[in-house]
Amino acid sequence: MSTIKYWARKLISKNARATISLRLFGLTKIPMISYLRPSVIDISTEQVVVRIPLRRRARNHIGSMYFGALSVGADCAVGALAMYLIKRQSENITMIFKSFSAEFHKRAEGDVHFCCSQGYEISRLITQVAASVERSEIVVDVIATVPDQEDDLVATFRLTLSMKKQI
């Protein structure tokens, strides 16, 4: 490992590295992610928590978070966790979302935290995909809460994550 990578790992927390990685991906590939400025609050092999701040960019006409911004948050939570787990192994694996459904429970009137706790299942899918040339998929759940509103559940999402090994 090069000296720069060694010191970057020592000086920058894994949450900050994951945030930088997510924002760079957004900047280069998906500008909507970059526009909303998500942050990774916590990331591990089991779960991820991504925060999208309630700013002018994410608000709707009544002052709560726009449903498009909520959808980007769910996408970022699953995508960040999957990218984190994919980087931990040597195979080149691509991912895409095959389907998406959402249920909105309350208005999100503060910064929203998106939590995906299916790291173990995603990790098993990555192992399965790495050993095969077939495309595989899994249904992943994400919950959205607003900590300022006493962690009230504001939305639940179901995304179908599809992966395939690049040949």
C-alpha cells in the first residue's frame, strides 16, 4: 500500500471516506446525488445510515422534503452499502436498481436519515455473483426517519438490487 493511501486511511474515518466516495460518484456519474449533498453517518458490513439535509434544494412547496429527494436518499443508502461491500473483494461487479417502491408515512420536516440494515444479505449476493456469470438480484428495504422529530418513521422503501460480474 502506498504511503498516501496508508495515511489517508489513518487520518480520515471510514464514514468520511464513504461520504467522499458517494459524493465523487454523484459528481461524475449522477449529478442529482451531488446536488443533494448526502453524508454517510455510519457504515459497516451490516448497515449504512445516510443523511440528506433538508435545505432549499430538497424542499417541496410546503417546506417538507420532496419525494424525489427522499427517493435519492434510499438509492444512496443501498448503493453506498453495496459499493462498500463490493470494494472489499477482488471481483469487478456492476450494480443497478431493477425496481423501486415507496410508502410515505409522514412529512419529513428535518434532515432525513436513511437506514439499510441488510449488509449480510447483500454480502451473500456479492459472493454469489462473484462465483457466477449470471445476473442476480435481491430485494432490499430502507427506512427513512427524522431524528429531529423523535425518530419518527417518515417513509419505507423497497428496492430490487441487481448485480452482475463484469467479464
